[in-house]
Amino acid sequence: DVKVTQSSRYLVKRTGEKVFLECVQDMDHENMFWYRQDPGLGLRLIYFSYDVKMKEKGDIPEGYSVSREKKERFSLILESASTNQTSMYLCASRPPWASNQPQHFGDGTRLSIL
Amino acid sequence: DQQVKQNSPSLSVQEGRISILNCDYTNSMFDYFLWYKKYPAEGPTFLISISSIKDKNEDGRFTVFLNKSAKHLSLHIVPSQPGDSAVYFCAASEGRGSTLGRLYFGRGTQLTVWP
């Protein structure tokens, strides 16, 4: 089974802090994704990566950056946290070699910005 | 503009009956469709998928139907069980052979199955 691990289940930070969310997958997947989930808005894509050091903006990249230094690890960075970034953050991964493969998700990080 | 739409935010069904969750899409390039199930405080779990070359796919109690001309898909759960109570997300991707694997998600439907 694919294992996608997010470093924290719950996190509380203060406005203006730099926040790091970590995600690790154990299946040698090339493609990794960061989403946020908010009530009534579904899953919105923040950033994704299709290879080490490669990244693509999703639909809501403002206020975020990402880092992919190793294939198994994809980090989401909140440069200067704001209260509107309080959300559930979800990481996912997927192999690229087959066109029809589902993404596999971690359990999420519930982030609160005070 | 949302390319995948789930117009019913909630659905309530009695245990043992059929649950039908609906999803519409606007992008005719979508060729792979998925349903995910999500419990509170957990990540989404892949449930079932369908390729655009098919119009039906079954897996146990779950069946997904695809109507390409109407750009509509539905998930049928028969019989519904209380443990099926969760948020269900419809998702789609485009470009057969694409390696990026980007998914477009609907906003979800909260299914409640009552005894």
C-alpha cells in the first residue's frame, strides 16, 4: 500500500510566522501535490511537482511556496502566515508512468493561524 | 470557474436504500474520473474510477456511471450503510498519457446514512 505521511496532524502558529508543512511518500512516486480543504470549497490545488526540483503553480499559490529537494519529500511553505491560511492541508502523490492512476493522500494537517 | 461541479452539498439516505451522488463537468478533454471518500480529520480515500472509454464501472456496492454526451457522472451505493456517511468528492483529469496527473475536484457532497 502507498503510504503518504504528513509530519503533523495539528499545528498552531502565529500570524507572520514562516510555517513548514512536510510530506513524505514511500512509493517512489514522481508526482506530488499540495491541496487545502475548506468547508464548501472542496479541495483546491496549491502547488504540484512532477520531479525533483520541479514545481508548478496550482489554482491558489499566493502566499505559499514549495520545495522538492528529494523525490520522496515535498514541503509546503507559508512565507508569512495569515489567518486566512487557517485550513486543512492535504498532500498527495501519484506515479506518472500510467495515465490513469489515482492520487493517494496523507491524513492531512489541520493548521490554525492565530 | 469550476470545471467539476457537485451541485448537492448534502444527501440523506436511509440504511439499505440506494445513494446516488451526482457530478457534472465542463471540460470535454477530461478522460479519467474518480470518486474519493473523506471522513473528518482524515485524508481522502480513493473509492472507484472510470475511464472515458467505458460508461460503467462496478466495485462491490459501488458503481460509477459516465454519460459523456451529458458530461455527467454518478456514484451509486447499494445498499447504503451507516459507515458510508462521509464527504464524497468527484474528480477528473485530462489528457490520456499525461504524466502530470493533475486532478480537478468538485466541492463535495456530505452523505448521511441513517438507520
